[in-house]
Amino acid sequence: MLAAMKPTFIFTYGAGTVKYSFSNHRLLVYGLYHIPFLLNFPDRGHHVFGEICVISPVALARMDELEGLSRGHYERLLIEIELEEKGKVLEVEAYYRHQIYA
């Protein structure tokens, strides 16, 4: 039961619906509706600044629905992020635009 209640760390960026501020939009890729999204191309691209949210399993299910995981719009993958304190790396999850859109 305790494992089911484990929170998830999610990386948010750009003008995302759960992000509080806007930053570095010019570094992000924009789709048809001018919404920024990440593409899963390891070792390519730019650094993206964002925030880490700690969310409950219930909130994670809601975010998965919002991001369209079951419809193939996005996929949630592990990502290593570097914290502002240099040298500190944290493994979290992030929503990437599904590979069929890349």
C-alpha cells in the first residue's frame, strides 16, 4: 500500500499548465498550436529551464490524461536534470512529445 502512495517527481517547462513562470521559450520546440514540447533526441538540443513538481499518484493520473498519454500525444520518460546547485543531478520524469510527431 505504501508503494502505491509514492509521489512522483515531474519536470515542467515553458508555458506548461502546472508551471508558475515563463522562461526560455526560444529554446523550446513549438508545435502547430505554438505549445512548447520536448523531443526525445538524446545528446541533441538545448538546455531547458523548468521546475520540479512533486505530485501524488492521483495527480499523476490527471496529468497523464491532460497530456494525452493514452491517446499517444505525449509519453512520460525518465530524465536526468541538473539542479541549480552545480553538480547535483536528480532523476525525474518529464513529458515528451510522442515520437510519431518528431
